[in-house]
Amino acid sequence: MLTSTPPTARPAIRPAGPPVADPDAPADPDTPGSTTAPRARGFGRWAAEPTAATVPLIRSRVRSILEGWDIAAEIADVLLLAASELVGNVVLHAAGAGRLRVEVSLRGGWLQLEVADGASPLPRLPHPRDEVDQDAESGRGLLIVHLMATEAGGRLSVRADEFGKSVRVRVPAA
């Protein structure tokens, strides 16, 4: 069963151009990389049992939100691929660790997708120069997500806490 928090109203998107400062940066105009301009905000959250049927459901929900926010197709594609890969990884590697949680947010010109589960082992973040087993049937998803996020000006990160772990993809919204 998929439960959700309704997304917030469609925020105004800044015109295309360079991304604004990281939303975690200080809002001091004298601090390099900071911004004091109003920030568009939006948010969607879902929780579900990690089953194969969850992957297309989450992808569809993320797509609906991104379309509502008028996110450019090339940026939306990065988050949609990330949603599929990260939720798929939970299904494959952490299905026995309870529910998964997916959040997508738009804040300060940045889009963030976070997929969390209750399993404690952290995935190994790939390095683009890592050797890939040509005969392996899996093991490339995080590398692909990492490369796409980096190419879009964003990043992939992993965080552990007392509840499990989360994998985040963050990219500029414009």
C-alpha cells in the first residue's frame, strides 16, 4: 500500500539561468554562494512496502509532481531515473527492512529526491573510473545516477541514521 502526503501547491519557478545557491547555505548577501531572493518551495512524500509494483507507482508520482512544477524535461529525466533506480535498489537489497520512504522537494532552485529505508548497510558510492563487471546483470544503477546528477550540476549522497539510511540526489531545478 502506498501512502502519501499531498504535494504542496505549484510554486513559481525561477527563470532559466545559473542555479541559485545551495539551500543549506547561509542567507547572508555578503557570503559567497548565498542568496536572499525568495525561494520557490514544493514537497511530496510517499511511504510504501518495498515491492516490485512500488517502483512504477513512485516514478509516476514523482513525474506528476515534476510536471506540476514545470521542471524541464532533461532535469526531470534525471530525477525519474534516480527514483526508479533507488526504489528498485530498496526492493532488491532492503525489502526485509520495513517500509521505504520517498521525498521529492523543490527549494531555493534545487530539486532533491530522497529514498530511505530501514536497512543499515550503506551502498558503496561509485567512482566513475571504477571497473564494471561486463557480465554482471546489475550493479550499474548508482553509477548511472551519479553520472547523470553530476552532469546536471548536482550530486548523489548517502546518509545513515538510527532509522536506516537514505540516498539523495540533488540537482539544480533550472
